[in-house]
Amino acid sequence: MPNCKYCDKCMKSKHSLYIHTTVRPPKYCLTTREKNTCKKCETTLLFGENMFVHERECTRLSIELDTERNEMKSIYEHKMKRMELEFSKKIKQIEDAKQQVERDLNQKILLLENDKEHLETFKEMYDNLAITCANKDTHVTNNHSKNTYNQVLQILETAGPLDLSQERLKSICDTEYTTHYFRRGIAGLADFTAKHIITNEGGEKAYAVSDRSRHHYKYMLGDGSIQSDSKAENVLDAIHGPVMNKINNNIWVRNTPVPEDSLDFDFDMEKHASMNEAYDTINTIKDHQSKFCNYLSNKL
């Protein structure tokens, strides 16, 4: 009588042993058998025939999975390559645009420098002409550019004392000193001074030229005494603070950048440069006293 090699159970016949080991073995016999393990997915099966079918199916699935993975990798690599090409193209476009902007800017700078040279030439011509006109005496006495003491005294006694108090000057600057005067720089400051600062309430000039060529002026104090003012220093010292305060607070912010979205870049650049130049000349008026005096004398 044959025995089962797994559980040592004695069978009546070989056919019974075959049925016991292959077709429907009992649970206690299954636990003693050696299990087959799939090499790909590590699944365990009892019968070799089932393992063969399982490994064949597992191999097919593994091949399909590898194929799908390779296809996905190929698609990903293709997309990455296309994105790199597009990125390189964008970078090149940006570099080209940057170079074009630099070329245009350099060209604009050259044009502005040429315009500046021309403007400086014309400015020098007009300044010389203004100085020539200012030095011409409107009250000629013995063919000299001097007014006699009696002429100066008559002018000052008619107009009365000149008030250079900070309260008055601040009020006048806040209400009367506009962008129109500021844009004209020294000439505008002289015009503003002649029209609003050195006049009395009736609009008469309370400031007189005693020597045009040397820029000597005189004005009357509140006590009736006559005050000399060489190169208009007293007037300039009095108006400098209120004028600069008005400019800084209401007219012009120093070093204001030119708007990038400007529709007329050339015009804004020229306006910006002229405003900066006007600010510099007014802020450092002590370095331009002669020009100021020439303009002022021409108004007296």
C-alpha cells in the first residue's frame, strides 16, 4: 500500500494516492508541502502546473508594464526637450530685445548730447546778449552806468522801505512762485524777484541800481536809512530759503526718474534735464550771482 510523501498517509491504491496528492488533498497535507514561488512577483503556489501558467501571465504583464513605462519615458523626454528648445528660443528673443533696446538707448543718448551741445551754444549766445542788454544803463549820467545818489534816493523815497522779512517772502513764494518761473532758472528767479519781492504794495520798485557794472544796489530800511546791497546778496539770502522750500515741496522732486511708459520719451528727457538744470542753478545761486544781477538790473 503506497504512502503519501507529504503526510505519510497510507493509501489503498496508486489511484487513491494520485487523487490525494493532485486533485483534492486535505488541508493538513497541504501545510506540509513545499510551495513554489514566482520569481517576478514572489507569489507562492502549491502546484507546478499552476505556477507555470502564473509565471507566463506574470511575464506578459511585466513586458506590457515595461513597454508602457518606456513609452511614458519617451513622451516625457520628448516634452522636456521641446520645453528646453522653447525656453532657449525665449532666452534668445529676450537677449535680442535687450540688445535692440541698448542700441536705441545709445542712439538716443548721442542725439541728446548733440542737442545739448547746440542748446549750450545758443544758451551762451543768449546769456551774452542778456548781459549786454543788462549792462546798458537806462539812467545815463555823465556816460557812466551809475545813478547819482539823488536819483537813487528819489526812487527809494517814492517806493518806501523794502520788507524782506521771512514771513512776507514765504507767503509770496507760496502763492506767486510757479513752475513757469522755476523752468526759466536764473532768469525766472530774477523776473520773480523784480515783480514780487522788491516791490511795495503798490507795485513800485523799492530797490534801485546805484552801479550796474559792479552790481551795486540800494534799498530803504524801515527806519528810513539806506542799505547798500552788493551783488544783491541781501535779497538772495532772503529769498533763497523760501524759494527752495516751495520748489522742493510743490514744484520739483530732485532726481525724479523719467516715466518708463512715456509716449514722448525725447520730450520727457529734455524736460527732465531742463528741470534738473534749473534746480541746480537756483540751489547754487551764489555761484551765479553775476548772471542773476544782470537779469535783475535789466528789470530795474
